Amino acid sequence: MKQIQTVTIVGSNGAMGSGVAGIAAAFGGAKIFMLARTMEKAEESIVTAVKSVRADSIKARMFAKTFDDLEDCVSRSDWVFETIVEDLELKLAINRKIAKYCTGKTIISTGTSGLSIKKLSEAFPPELRKNYFGTHFYNPPYKMILCELIASEYSDKELCLELKEYLKKTLLREVVVTEDLPAFAGNRVGFQFMNEALLRAQIEMKRGGIDYIDSLLGSFTGRALPPLMTVDFVGLDIHKAIVNNVYENASDFLKETFSMPRYVDELIKGKRLGMKSGEGLYKKTITAEGKKTFVYDISADDYRLTKTYDFDFVKHMKDLLRAAEYKKAYDVLLNSPGYEASIIKHFILRYVSYSLMMVGVVVEAKEDMDIVMMTGYNWAPPSVFVDLFGGKNKTIRLMEEYDVRVPDVLSEYCGSGNFYTLQNRFDYRRYFRSR
């Protein structure tokens, strides 16, 4: 593959567009055309890109353009990266326009978080489909270093390998090649977990609902943010688009866990979309007493102050995590018989099960899923829980006890030592926090 010297970002004013532009300019030394609907938005995206990588020097290589400049920019580019709104028809429409100005050597990719690469590539004539890929970066790209690389049945295999090398060695990404299946690897697992948490919050609304579930699935369970706070950060509308895509297009034994709870649909109808709109599952308000965090109370259909939930076993786990006693902390969880402990065990076991079910279907190896969840989601790798739960046999017995499907990659595992094998590259302990 020739060196990528010029890049066009179609939809540069979004967080992903400006973020990828920043790393392509900073790490790749590329000239970047920043295309947005208006010149004002394009100029703003340059400012955002520069800030994202903290490198003022890249500004000289970034040029504000509008969609009216599509022909000039695309015809001069080695790589065209489309990252407009997550809507199949809109992406097909912009692809048809991009196709008019590509040469046979232009690499084209989409930043979709889960739409079909095959369908999107069919907006191009047959001779260009081989150059089309999914490059699913994670937000913010400078900090979240994962890129899922997705080829379709039309994609050129040699070009795919070359693009992988560019993403890995030039843009310094952790690249995982995934199959062209709904939501790919990371979002398939991550959004299943988050949506099941949304559904469980509705079941548990009398116990507290949203902040109750987040208190049970917080950073001590191996994630930077609790799942429902993460949904609020992502945006309820974006969450719905990704979940609906899986529900409608995947044949999945967990299909019903991708169904949207009614209360979330109602929040979306009311334009309460999360952090970006000021309120969603949570909202922050400045009162006479200072800054307060409120949470949506499902049963009351109103906001209330967040609560502090005290569970003795959770406190014990956090104390042990502070002392770097990770295995002992999870022994506490395993030996806790209460209702809340059973919820935590169910979710972690489901996470491990569903992640490992992706092996051989969406990704090649269990290590791929570990990398995806660590570098894309900032979550503890699924494989490490097998070790924390006492190994293969004990984990399988727990899965059977909690009616969680046992994945083939676990039941057929014959290795000795740790199930988690990336210790030399990634220290899993950083994902468990005691706050």
C-alpha cells in the first residue's frame, strides 16, 4: 500500500471525525481535509482535533472544507474516512457521492459502530468495493486505542492486511479484525451488558432502579464507569440505534436482552438523551447547597437525588481491592449468598460467557475479545474473571448454577495456568477500582 499522505474526513465536526483527524495528522503526518456541513463547523472541528492530541503543530496540515468540496477533496485523497450519523440510508447516500470521485486506488472506510459493511459497500461500483472497509475507532480515539477493522466479502484481502499495518504501526492502534456482523465485537458485548442493565433497572425500580444497578456494577467489578452512566455518556439515542440494529439483524440467543425498555424510549421522545442534552438517566444540577447529581426514578417518572447504597460484601471487596488482593476480593463475592451478590455474579458471568461466545464467530481468538474490551471499553478483560473465579471448572459450575450458557472456548480449554494470557502486555489490575 502506498503511503497515506492525504486524508478526507467526511463528517469532521463529530467527536469521532475530529479525533481520527487528530491522530492521522499527529501520528501519520497526513494532510487532512476536514469536511462538515458548514465552514464554521469545519473550522471548529480543526480546533477540536488539535486539542484532542495536544499538538498545535498539526493545525498547518488541516484544511476546513464543506460538503460542496467533496469532489476536489476525495479525488486528491489516499484515504476517505466517512463518519456521519449512524443511519444506513444517510451513509449509503454519502457513499454514492463519494464513489463518483474515487480512483481505483482510493481507500474508503466508514466509522460505523455496527452497520453492515457489505450493505454500505454496495453503494460503490464493483471495482471500488474491494477498497471499502469498516474502521471502527473508539471515542475518544487518542485515549481509546482500539480500532476494529472489518472487511466485507468484496474487500481485497491483501489491502486489508496493508490497512491493518497502517492502523497499527502508523496510527498506533490496537487493531482487531472482526467479522461483518451486527455491532461487530466490542459493541455487541458492551451494549448487550448495558442494555440488560437498563432492563434490570426496570425490574428493580422499587429497590432504586438506575443508581441501584450502577452501584452493583461499578468500578469494583472492572469498568471505568458503571454501565448506566456509560449509556448516559454515549447518548440514549445512539444506544437505541446500536441496540436496535442488533435486535433486528442478529440471530442471537440473547436477542431479548437487546430490546429497548419502555422508559428509555420515553426519555428519548422527551429529548432527554443523556449528558449531551443535560439530562437522561442522570442529570447534574447546581442548587443552593452546591452541585447535585439526580437520577431518573423509573417508578415515579421523575428525578430524585442519587442514593448511597451500602452493602457489606461490596465494602469488603473494595477494601481488598485497595490492598491489591484481587483474588480474595472475588472470593468474597463468590461466598456472598445475598440478592445483590447474585445480581453481580449473573452480570459478570454473562459478560464472560457472551464475550467468549464471540470467539470463532466474530473474532478469531479469546485474546482478541480481551483486547477489544480493555482498549475499546476500558473494562476488565473477560478472560481474567475465569482466573478470579478459580479457573475453568469452577467458572463452568457457576455458569450452570446461574443458568448462563457455557461457551465452547471455555469448555474445550485444555491449557494449564492462567486463562488470561496477556499479562505481559496488559495489566488487568488497573481496571478494578475501589471507589
